[in-house]
Amino acid sequence: MVVTDGDDDHTTVVHPTADDPVAAALSRGVGGPIGEHAGRHPWWTPVRVILAMTAVVFALGFVQKAPCYHASWTSDSRYPDLCYSDLPYLYIGRGFAELDWPYSDAIDVRDRYPVMEYPVGIAYYAFATAYVTHWLSGSPDLAPRGAMSQGDLYADPAVLRETLRFTAVNAVGFAACALIAAWFLTGVHRRRPWDAALFALSPVLLFEGLINWDLLAVVFVAGALWAHARGRPALTGVMIGLGTAMKLYPLFLLGGLAVIYLRDRRWRDLASATAAGAVAWLLVNAPAYLSGRHEWTVFWTANSRRGPDLGSVWLVLGQMTDHYASAHTVNTVSWVFFGAWCVAVAALGAYAPKTPRLAQLGFLIVLGLLLVNKVYSPQYALWLLPLAVMARPRWRDQLVWQSGELLYFAAVWWYLADYLNPGGGGQPGFYWIAVGIRVACQLYLAAIVVRDILMPEHDVVRAPSPRLRPTWWPPSEPGRLTLSGPAGSTGFSGSG
């Protein structure tokens, strides 16, 4: 079933209730799939509906963090209530309470605070939101804070109020990122703007959007998908470069682009995207590098020296065997595995019957990185989210994958709260099970995406427009007037 979206080009829009079995089944409670002659609302376009969905879901994310907010993130309930966030702790812990530049090499600053261990884009954003926080707090005098210890700063009521404002200011920015990302995703497939509803209504977005700054990278990944769909390789490269300045993983989307452009012999487009991405990344990194070269390198050195940590298969294996791999071993094995994974994805893309879509290749590549990463923080599911919903826009498959992510989301906090420790002592086996289920759900979605690449007839994005009444939809019941059939003029059903 297709309806026009009201655009000047009369682009047809695939409606989810006539395309997705889950959406169609759920729609029966409100009248069934849309009818052939259904009209369009003069204002509520698909894009506006999806933006509204995103706003509501993200607002619910604020509510989900409310217990920790009301407790100023100082109580032990942050883990049991599943409302933990890194933001309030880093406001003081990285010097933002004193408005210290993240890449300052001043001795007095570095003696008090560690360097911000994130890529430069996140450091810039955090510093900017700290500046806004100070302005909203009446620009307090910072001189006395230099004589206070971090413990005293955490105990100061004025600083504590600032941490809440800092978190709120960041959250407003994240909401804007989510809305922009949703808008980008509505334009990736012109006929399928409703696919972005899988992002807008995502449980992952609701529960994990406010844990850290990962949405800053997500919006540029969505932008890269949008720019690529518009046939703009240079802009695609810029989006990837800016995303890499926020988090490292968007860099690997260039691998997916390379497969597509090389297969289609688009040498100039590949060069354009790569050059534009490199220039964008260099320009964003230049201020940090020039103001503190050593501080700029901390992100790279800290990650290379890090050992197995939360959520990783490395930590589970270490706990199971009581033998933890060294950072060097993890680095070596992880990069070998990831390299082999990327070669396999490249071969898949090169020999597929049709050129794969960027979202499909990007999802597989980023998943390979996460499978063997040293740490899997709950919000890392956001890395996959825009790629996953565009690679396989089906509610059933998304719910399977995100169920595993949500199980892990709860398990990791309960693990940190010591809720998963056996009563008789020993290792947290339930935590291992949660990690294993999460990985299994990720691999399930990866298998579906691989199948769609190898057998494009299963790829719903490439499929022709569905018929008005899908073959799986049950016939009308006797005695009921169904207006969602070929002769219907609306999308509702009523009693005869």
C-alpha cells in the first residue's frame, strides 16, 4: 500500500501497516491497515509524526532518569533504579566545575584533574555545556574552588546544583541530536520515511540516550546515511569525519563506502568522500592538538592500555577461567579478528548479487568492532541503532535485537549493585548469561542482514510496493464492514 506524502515530486510512501506484519497486527486495535483511498492530514506528515514520536520517547528518557536526578546522583540507588549517567560525575571529575579547558597543559590543572578521555568533539561539547551551566548559575566566582578538593566540591551544595544543570543542559542537546538524527533517517529511503519510526520509538533510545555523549556521534552517522542516499559523496565524507571526531567508530563507515564505490567503479566519489572526511576530522582536532598535544593523545593511549572491562567477552572469559588477558593480548587478538571480519564483509559486498546498501555494510562492520571490544557500555547499542533500523527495517527483528540490549542494560547495573552475585559466593553467572544473550541477539540481526545482502529479494527496502491487502492479512469477518480493503476510503473498520 502506498500513499502520497504531499511532496512536490509526488513521491510514494510505503505505509508500515501495509508493509510490516507487526505494525499491521498492532493496527487492528485502531481499525486495521490503512485503506486504499485514505486521505492525508493537512499538517501531520510522516516526518512530523516521527519527530513527535522522537520527542515523546526522549522525554520519557528524562523521566526514566528522574530518580537519580532527584537524588542528585549521590545515592546508591543509581544502579538498582537503572538511572546511572556519567555526566554529573564528569562535571567535577574533569574540571568543568572550574571551567578548565579540557586540553589545558597547565600544571595546576593537570595536577587536579585527569585529561578528558574522549575524542575532541565530545570534549568541546562538554566544555560548551559547562560554560552554559555557569552562565545559567549566575557565573559564580571560581577562584575559591581552586583551593577545594574534589571531595569538597562534590559536597558543596552550589556545585551539586550545577551538576544537575549541567546534566539537564546536555540532555537538551541530546534531545536535539535525536530529533536531527530522526529527521535524517526519514530521508534515507524516500519511499520509506516510516522506517525512521524504528529509531524514534526505540527502547534503546529511551533507556540509553542519556548515559553518555554517544548521541553526538549517532547524529552524524544518520547524516552520513542521508547524504549517501542523496548521492553526495563529499558531504557523506564530512559527516563521517565529524562523527569520527565524536567517537572512533564512524570512521569504519568508510569501509562500507569503499566496497560500494569500488564495486560501482566510482573512483572519484571514493576519493572525494575520503578527502572530505579527513579534512573535516583534521579541522575539528586542530584546536585540541595545538593547545595541548600531550592531552590530545590521551584518548588514543588510554584506549590502547585499557584491559578487559564491563560487558566485553574478554571480561566474561576472564571471570570464567580466572585468567584475564593482558591489554596487549586483547589489542592484538581484537584487531586480528576485526580485520578478518572486515575482509569477510568486503567479500560479502563484492560478491553479492546487488550492491549492498551502506546501512547494511556499516551495521556489519560496527558490530564486528563491538563484538571484540574491550568494553561494552550499555549506550554502545546507540552506535548500532541508526544503522540497524535502516539495514533491516522490520519491527520483529528490531525487537529481537533490542530485547537483548535491554536485558544487558538491566543486568550490567544490577551486576554493579552486586544483585547478581550468587548467595553462596562465586562468580556472577547471570551476568554472563545476559552478555551471551546480548551477543546472540546481535548475531541474529547480523544473520538477517547477511541473508538480505545475499538474497536481495528478502530485503524489504528493495522489495516492490506491497499490495493493498497483504496475502498474510485475514479476510474480513462476516457481518463487519472493512474499510481498509480495495474499496475502502479510510483506514478504519467498523461494525456492519
